Amino acid sequence: MFRSKVKEIDAVISDYEMPGMNGAQLAAELKSYDPDIPVIVISGSLPILEQTPYFVDAAVPKGASVEKIVDNIEALLEAGRAGHASGGLSRKMPPD
């Protein structure tokens, strides 16, 4: 689906643990089609959050507020428009 809709998708939020592939593998796959798309991975595991690969733009702990996630999405999208990969954001988002 992503390949056929790549121009319509602004950002991707994914859980880390999924059947068939994890969030980092999904991020790598998505970035192979669109290197500029922001990918945010959510996980309840601190080691996973601390070890996310470079192609994951933000790692968010489960339980983070929707407002905090939206703020990060907006910052990543603005950074993309300005030509900056991370927008000055820390890749690891602290819980509320």
C-alpha cells in the first residue's frame, strides 16, 4: 500500500513489536521508497527505544500523550520542509 500511496503519506507511526517484522525493519523498508518520510516508532521497552536505528526519526514510549506525539510529528514535518532531518528533536521522546 505504501508504494502506491507514497505521495499521499506525510508520516508513519508504528508499534515496534508486530507480527512478521519489527518497527525498525518497517522503517528501513519505508525509507527505501521515500528517504524523507518521518517514521516514529512506539515501544514499551526502554532498550528498544535507546537502540533504535538511524532511519527511525523518533522513538516514543508507550503511554506518551497524543499531544506530545502530534508535536513531534509537526516538528519532524517542519524540519523536512526546512531540509533538516531531525528538526533539532531528540530521537528519544520522554514519557509525560
